[in-house]
Amino acid sequence: MKTVSCLIVDDEPIAREIIQTYCNHLPILTVVASCDNAIAAKAELQKQPVDILFLDINMPILNGISFLKTLKNQPQVIFTTAYKEYAIDAFDLSACDYLLKPFSLERFIVAVDKALERLQASSPQIQIANSEKPEAYTFIKTDGKIYKLLHEDLLFAEANGNYTKISTSQNTLMPSMTFSSFVNLLPKNLFLRVHRSFIVNKSKITHIEGNRIFIDKTEIPIGSNYREEFLRELGL
């Protein structure tokens, strides 16, 4: 699988370390350099092109917005900043996403997925992570901790307002993230959306009865808009 090259540009050492750590969680990403100002970043880009640029805005010498305007061949840009007032300018420059500090790992992954989708559209050789060999886990932040959620342990998940209720074979997690954001983190070949509020682990289904799925003794409804696609995925 082809890896995606990344450049981190931020004048705060802690911010650069956090982004580097987040990138390390995603095997498809390779950080080729980490710079503390735009001039150093421009020198790196002259040495080698990159696919994704993680770019701070409020930096000395040249801010991120001005720096981006100097680039003729713009990579996929994800702004990472503490200032929300630059968002309009950022998207006017075709930025992929705009992350407000402090941002979570799951929000970072959502932004990276947007960049990967753009890269895949422009270059079929670049494959999104999970498209060939899905990772066996997903990281979830809740209650001030980051949990490594093994896909084989995940039974099903349920929408709960701005939260998602995640039921595993060991416990239940309730991260502060929307259901759609959580669904986007999961490999589609392993998990099936069966209702606007439910997604299930295909391998954990005990049996199906009418419009109900049973995972052990838990009963999950099948939405009328999802039934046909669900059965097709099961080969029925």
C-alpha cells in the first residue's frame, strides 16, 4: 500500500508532537519533516513534494494563510489552529479541513480521511487506509482517556444525541462524538449500517428474525431504508 507523505508546520513544539503522535496511529501516513516556521517549510517543499500539509496559522515571519498563497503546487491542506476567525479564508484557499486546537484523535482522523479522499480522486494509485488491509482497531477518546477499541470486540453501536453508545464484549463506552463520525472510523467490510441509529459487527450477528437482528440476547431493529442493502451485504 502506498504511503501518504505529510509535512507538519507549527511554531509550538507540543503541537508538532501531538500531530506527529496522531500521524503515527495511521500507518498510511509518513511524516517527512516537521518545521517551526513557514520559511523552513517552503525549503522542505522545494526538496520534495508532500501529499498532506498540516499547517498552523499564527506563526512568526509568515503566517499560514500567507504561506499557502505562495505555493504554486498546493498539497492537501489541513489547518491546525487556535483561531476560528480564519476559517473562511482557509476554505477560500481550498483547504481540506480546519482543526481548532485542542482537537481529538477522532477529529484528526476525520480530517485526514477528507484529504485521502481528495488524493484518491486525483491519483488512483493512492489507496485509502482500510481499503486493502483494514486495521484491527480504532482509537476512541472518552472520560479523559484514549481507548484502543479492537474491532473483533465491538458488538454494535447506537446513536445517542451528540454521543455514541459503543457496546463491546467487555464494556460500554460513551464518547462525545456523533454517530456518523464514529461510523466513518470503521471499516465498511466488517460493520453494517442497519438503521439510522445502529451499526453492527457483521460477524457478531446471532440470527435475524423479521426486521430484528439479534446479537446474543440484544435485539436491534432493521430500518426499512437499510434492509435491502443489509441483506445484499449478507449475500441474501
